[in-house]
Amino acid sequence: MIVRDFNELIKSERDRVVSDAKWSSVRMLLAEDQMGFSFHLTDLGATLVDRL
């Protein structure tokens, strides 16, 4: 089992944090973790409108 602290990732592992003007994403699990999947926490912001 892998246990990661969200706040520690933001502070110390900048390569796992990606952001733009309208969104930000923290990569909690990557292929190098060898879990067979990736897991990201993504904040799209309150003003984002998606039109279909």
C-alpha cells in the first residue's frame, strides 16, 4: 500500500504538480509506482464552463 500526504507532495515533489490559469492537478500515483493505474486530484476551478 502507498500512502502519500497531499500537502507534502505539493511542497516537496513539484514534478507531480501541474497547473494552468484555470486548473491544477496533483499526480498522486504514476506508472513508476507500479500500481497498474494512475491517480490524479484535479481542481477545475469554480468558473470553468464546459459546453457540449
